[in-house]
Amino acid sequence: VAALQEEKNSLMSENEIMNDRLEQLDDSLDDPNTVVAKKYFNAQLQLEQLQEENFRLEAAKDDYRVHCEDLEKQLIELQHRNNELTSLAEESR
């Protein structure tokens, strides 16, 4: 029982230390002058920029997909027209 009590006290002490460190880290993020906070805010800004870029690229991809589908339809129509004209040319020969 004594060993378990000692282990419990040790774990509680370690938990308090970890909570203090966590609070310090939270406080350092709140202070915009710390290196950690600057890196955090820069990372956040970069993430937002990358998300915007990703959204822009997704929209462009969708536009290109629609354009490609239109071109494929035109190609099929032109192939059919070419076949018709070839057939008419052979017929007139």
C-alpha cells in the first residue's frame, strides 16, 4: 500500500508539472512576441494560404474537366462529320 501511495504521489506530482508546462506553452502562444507564437502564427498563415491555393486549384481542375469534356464531344462530332464527308467524297468519285 505504501509503495502504491508513493507511486500515486509521484504521478500526481508529475501531472502537476506537466500541467504547469502546458499552461506555460499556452501562455507563450498568447504572447505574440515569443518565438513559439511567431512560428505558430506563421504556420497558421501558411496553412490558410495553402488551403486557399488548394481551393483555387480544385476550381481550376473542375473548369478544365468541363472544358475537356466539351472538347471530347466536339472531337466525336468532327469524327462523325469527317466520316460522312469521306463517304460522300467516295460516292462522288
